[in-house]
Amino acid sequence: MPALSIVGGEIIVPVRGSTGGRLDVVATPIGNLADVSLRARDVLAAADVVAAEDTRRSGRLLSALGLQKPLISLHSHNERERSEALLGRLLAGEVVALVSDAGTPLLSDPGLNLVRRAAAAGVEVRAIPGPTAIAAALSVAGIKTDRFCFEGFLPAKAGERRVRMQTLALEPRTLVFFEAPHRIVEALADCAAVFGGEREAAVARELTKLHESVYRGTLTELARRAASEAEFKLGEITLVIAGASVKSVDEEDPTAALERRMLMERSLRAALAHLPASKAASIAAAVSGVSRDEAYGRAVALVAERR
């Protein structure tokens, strides 16, 4: 009997007589078509079918490369259903190339379900590496890159966004986010409030494209520029923020730090019953001795919890 695998609660049964298909996870350009690798083109040319996040966009890429291939859509709304069909083709011996709209698949893009199912079924899964906005932004931000964490897109709703930021306020690694252009002004203002306005950051816009721009400065400076410069709010954006300083993470006196935060918590809960988050944070910071940024971030989280 063929070996069974379980993925996401589903039993995967390899098909008898499989001729050994293959899944190629192919990175494609994030803007400049010249960034496509020779290997990526060869792999796409050899594929039996291309699973694409947007078949129209990927169709244009294939056309520009002089290729014609069958395309099947694979996006966040149909991934489970399409993964089952594609797995059948893989087990029947076909080669499937997985691509996203741009960059490396699975990095804030669909494809995880298919990769997991294919690997569990014993199908060979290969990485065809190439462009990613994450590495590109880090390489030009001018911020430490020895340790970093990628957080994808921040929540669209303001309250949820600030709560997420608060959980990262003491993260010592460099932070990398994707952000929608119509939310960058609000996102940078929230970053300055929660992380501290003096935190070093960079906004990489339209990387590898004609209007590529990289804005560097403190979060306060970048928030002001975003609010006043129209072009700042155009195109695809990657946000890089320096991690918290060692001093802010490693308190000199852990017991005293805990007591300050407990006093801040009590003060905030009392003040929030009568005042908005900003004023409550100012009072709690003055009473407890914690920074206003930390108090404000916690105030926002408490307000969101009550909704």
C-alpha cells in the first residue's frame, strides 16, 4: 500500500504508477524584466503548466520571454481546490511551475498549500531563486541586516495595526513590512508613535522600476514626508525599520521594570475610563516612569481589546 501523509487534516495518498512529476517554485522579477534569471526562463519553458497568482500578469511575462504555456490560476481564494487538481497532475508525472505576481512565491503570496501537499506526497519540490522585495529593500536601506524578521503586511484597521506594532516594539531585529501606498501615511504615523519617532527607518518604493525611490530617516521624518509628498504614496512599498536598541530590550533592573509596567497598566486602565488614549498615555507615563511611546502603544492595545 502506498505511504500515507497527512497535511492540514487531509490524507494524501500517492497515486500508483506515478512517473514522478516535479513542482518548481519560480521567482520572477519584481519590476524590471531584465532581472529574470536564465534558469527561471528555462524552467518556465520546460513546465507542462504554470500555476499563477494572476494568469493575465503571468501571461504577459511569458509572452515577453517568448513562451506560450497553459496557465492555471492559484490565488488565496481558490488555493485549496486548485492545489488538489495540481497535485493530481504532479503525481501523474507533470512538471508544474509555481509563480506569484512578482518576486518569490509564498512570501506574502499563495502557494503554501500546494508546496506542503506536494512534499507530503513525495513529489520533488525545487526552488528556482531570484528577486524578492525583502532582500532588495534590505540591501539599500542602510540599516543593519545581520538579523531581521519579515512581518508581511500590517493589518489594515488602525487599532489592529497598532496592537501588532506593540507586540514588536521591543524586537531587536530589523523589521521588514510590505505596505499599501494608500495606508503608508497612517502606518508611518503609527510606527512613530509605537516604536518611537527617533527609530531609524527606510521606505523603498517601486524597487527595480522606472520610478524607484528610497527614503531614509527617522520614523518622524518619514511620516512627515509621506504626509506632504504626493509621490511618496504611489507604487509598491517595502518598509524597513531598525530594531529596538539593546538598552530598551535588556532592562538594567528587571524587577523595577516590571513594577513600572504594572503601575503603567493600572494607571492606563483607570485613565482610559475617562480620557482618550493619547491623554491617558501621557498621564500613565508621568506616573510610572515608562516612555510615553510605550504607554501609548499599550493604551491603543487596551482600547482595541474593548471593541
